[in-house]
Amino acid sequence: MKKNPQYRKHGVAMIYAIVIMTALCMLLSLAVDYGHAQLVKTELRRTADASARAAAAYIYSDLNAGTAAAMDVASRNKADGLSVTLAASDIQFGNWDVKSKKFTLSSSSSSINAVRVVAKRTVPMLFARVLGRTVCDAQAESIVMAVQPLNVNQSVPGNSNPFLSGMPQGSIASEINPHNNPDYAGTTSNPLEMPLATGMPITDGQVLNFDSISGVVKHDPSLDLTNPDGDLSEQIGHNNLTTVHSNNYSPTMYSENGIADAWIPINSLIGVFLDDKVPSSSAAPSTLDFRDPTSRDFDELHPQLKQIFFIGDGMNSKGAHQKFVAPKGATRLFLATMDYYEWNNNSGYRVIKITRPGQIILVK
């Protein structure tokens, strides 16, 4: 007796139905369980952001307090209906590189400027259980950078010799001059002709500008006082190791203590970026030339480490604040006055003011 072909068709339909039902379960799992996991991840991200901001507020004061603050904030936030718990290992302090946009762990307090928080939660699956998937691990990462507030109100004496920047006590600059009267590096309390580092943190790629630069100086007791842009009635000078006044305008450049000489208007305010090393431990870089007025009328300047550069009043001809970008490796900025030699008989001072509010910035 032959079987009815219709029965065979019913059997195939049953197979198709099973396949379709399995596919529907998979789609249902994707729609419901994936949506559930994404919702939890969003809640974790919100918690990580809030916790990282709380920790960042303590970066420059107390890292342990920052860790505790992050944990406390996390516990007061929920993901998947439950409070979030952070382990100490979920809170990491390090350095955020603005240029490369990378976070690096650091144990050095001087380089720490950011915190990374990772919030985690195991999410139970519903429909995915049919496919053998019972849970899904969800996590969210947040990186927050803290920018210190600045309140610089610093006096720069007119006798600050840039070639003594960062040099140890007793170091000499402008040793050869017409009066046989060299300049010396002193101490913080008695700097003599040594410039003092500005009271602000300096990092790679940092963009600086000055709110105001005032005050007058002169490079000889018998001459007039000059504003921060310098005395343009004289020829633009540079460091001169000479015993003859008439050689002041010699084209020969003299770098000292590993710091590069420069063509800059006499009596003008100048700067030099340094790293943590004594500058005389390596050779001086190339020299800069600010003789042409257009060379001083820049919007943004990128000096190298140990290159003396022109600052003046910190404004260009359009009345805009000029930007000075710290080179790679820079940790200190020294301000001084331009002279030919023998800074010790200079008088007057500049007053530098920079005020910036502190910032907590979500960077990732």
C-alpha cells in the first residue's frame, strides 16, 4: 500500500516550522536581550562618567580621596536596577595626551592629569537561554582630564639673565663683558641674575597666553625705561661675549649653558621652555631671529626646548593675545629680559598675570 504524498509534505512543513521558530527565537533574543544589554551599558556609562568626574576633582590633591569619591558616586547610581560597585582596580589615574588622545597609566604625581573609570555588570539573558547564552558581560569606560586653575601674578626682575635659566647655584653667564662683571645663579630666596620658573604647570603641547604684561625695565642705569616690547631705538641685539662696547652688534651668536642665543629687541620680555634636566647637559638648539617686525607679529609660536623666544607684551598688531605652544618634554617656563651682557646692572621689572578657571573635561 502506497503512502499518500500529502503526508510527506506535512512532514517537510513541520521541519520548516521548527527552523523558522528557531530563527524567530534568535531574532527575539537579538531584539530583546541585545536591547537590554545596551540599556545596561548606557546606565554603566552614565555611572562611569559621574564617578570619573568625582575622582578628577582630587587629582591634584589626594588620589585616595578621589578613589573613594568615585566609589561613593557609583554606589548611588544603578544599572539594571542594582547599585553599581567599583573595585579600586576599576579606577586608574594616569596621563591623558591631548595630541595623541591616549591614556597612559602613571605613578608619577607630576604627570597625572586624568582618571579612567571602568564600570561593569553581568546582565542575565532571557530568550538567549534557548541558544545556551545565559548572561552577557557589559561594561563602560570613561576618561576625564582635570585642568588645574591658574592664578599667576608674578614679578620678573629686569636683571633676569635667560642663560641662567634652570642652572644650579653658582653657575655663571655673560662671563666676558666690558666691565668684567659676570652674572651668577643664586637661590630661590636670593636668585641674583637667575630667572625663576613661572608658577604654573607646563605640559607637552600646552597653549599659553598672557592676560596682561606690564612694567618697565632698562639695561643700563643711564638709559630710559622700556616697555615689554623692548627698545626699538637701538639695534636689535643678542648675547655678546665681548670686552668692547662697539662689538654689541656683532653678527656672531653666543649660546650659553646649552641655551640658544636669539636676535631680539633689547629690554623686551623673553621666555625659554626647559625640561627637568640642567640645560647645560646638552648642546644648544638652533637660534631664533626676531629682527623683522613681522617675525614678532605672530598669532602662534612653537619654540623648541632651550630656545629663547620673544614675548614682548604678548599681543600682536591686531590686539589679539599671542599663543605660545610648549614643546615636547617641556615642564618649566622661565621669563627674563633681553640684554647684550651684564644683566646685573639692569633695573625695573615686569608683572605677568594669568588667570584660568580649573576644568574637568570628559575626553573619552
